[in-house]
Amino acid sequence: MNNFLIIAGKEFEDILHSGIFLTVLLLLLGLTATSTIVSSLVFKSQVSAVQKQSSSLPQLFPLNLLRGTMDYLEIVGALLGILLGSLTIAKEKNTQTLKLILTRPVSRNDILFGKMLGNAIFIGIVMILVGLFILLGLVYIADVSLSLTEIVKLLLSLAMSWLYIMSFFSLATFITLFMKTLSNALLVAFTIWLVFVLILPQIGDTMDPDNQVPGGFFASIHFNKTQEKSVLASFSSYENTRNFIEELSVTKQYERVCFALLGIKPEFNGMQVKDILNQRWTEILLVTLFFVAGTLAASFILTRKDILFWDYK
């Protein structure tokens, strides 16, 4: 346990001294802050316009403002996880420090899980900072007060974001351990990032007929949910294919959970947390399994193959 914590502390310290990690971190925080500020200002102006026309305000859902932030976490967050996972192993192989570490009474799982803990703490701190930016923007710029339920939903969304980023971290760690060269490992990791984060979700969105018109095709022709489901039932094979393509992406699974918690999908607005979790437990499980699979694969490679002594070319 002592070795495990020492490695975790050393890993966390290395991250703080790494320019590339801090660059990506500042990029993520900057995009989050910008998105929250812009959305809050737009929200405040819309509220002011409504107040001028009516003495009573309609029910407002301030967490809906966080769609841009979630989009940035999907893309930049996954990229951060890949960079952390790839370079945490590559730096040890390049400097040959693993050979020295393994001359001590340190197990290989101590190395892996110590590194994972150090990175998990770092990503957790990033999520806390993102949450603070969001709260400050909503409270002091949008001038809204969040209920306890809304705060819980926000915290659960940040927890899902942490798990999502750690999923890509574990995947990149496995790929870097498995492959002999850093360039090939990064190429494979970024290809997977491109497919999961950008290509598969975009294919699913493009195939969705409701996305072809701003505000939604069915809303534009004044169809309610019952009528929408009736129409889609006539194209069940097409809809099942589109849904299957989306479900291949861990990014889409993560998005479905967060969009439900934040009410970005209107049907979840005002819904209690337990009801949302009951409807989205499958997606939560799939993201968790993605993380667990990457972790187990990295552990298997680390303990079963003598790849720690390979040199990168």
C-alpha cells in the first residue's frame, strides 16, 4: 500500500510539472468558462426580455445552459484522458525507470494502479474546477439560484465526466503498454478517439430525422411525443440501425446520461434524480464497463508480458 501511494504521489507531481497536460487543462477550463459565461449572459438577457412582457416568469431550467460545456468535456476531456494514459507509460519506458523500479519490492499492479490513482486525483481536481466555473457563472452572471436537486444533478454529471475521461485514460494506458512504439500507440489511441468521439455520434445525429431542422423536425410540424413515436415506429429498422450506431460510442452513452441529468433533453426537465438514473442506468453501466475493461486489459498486459523492458523507437 505504501508503494502504491508513493507512486500515485509521484505521478500527480509529474502531471503538475508537465507542460502539455497543463496546456490541455487550461484549454478545457478556458472553453468551460467561456461557454458558461456566454450561456449565462444569453440566459439573463432572455429572462429580462420575458420580464418586460409578463409579470410572471415561466419555469426555468438553468442547467440547460450547460450543453456547450458538456460538448467540450466530450471532446477535450477524452483527449486529456488519452494524453494522460499514453504519456504516463511512455515516459517510464523512454527513461528506463521501470527497470529500476522493478528492482525494488514493487509489484507491477502497484505501478499501474498507483499511476491510475495519481491521474484520477488530477482529473477529479479538474472536474471540481469545472464545477466551480459553472456555479460561479450561473449564480453571479446568469443570476439564478440552484435548488439542492439541481446541485445533485450537476455533481452527478461531473462524476460521469470523471468516469468518462478515466475510461479513455485506461484505454490509452492499455494501448501504450501493448504496442512497442509510442508513435503507433498514439496513432491507434487517437484513431479510437476520432471514431468514438466524433464519427459514430455524428453518423447517429445525421441519421436522426429530428435533427434535420433547427429546433427539431417534429416540433416544426407541431407533432407531440405520441405522434413522433407513431411515425418512427413505421421506420423501426432504420431507427434501430441509427440507435445501434450511436450505442457503439461510449461518448454517446456519456452524453445521454449527462443530457438527461441536466435537462438538455426537455423530457427530463423537472424529473427527480432517481427517476433519471432508473431510465439511464444502462448507459451508466456501459460507460463503467468501458473503464473497467480498459483497466483489466492494461493490468493483464502488464502482468502477463515482459513489455516493460521494450524500448520505444
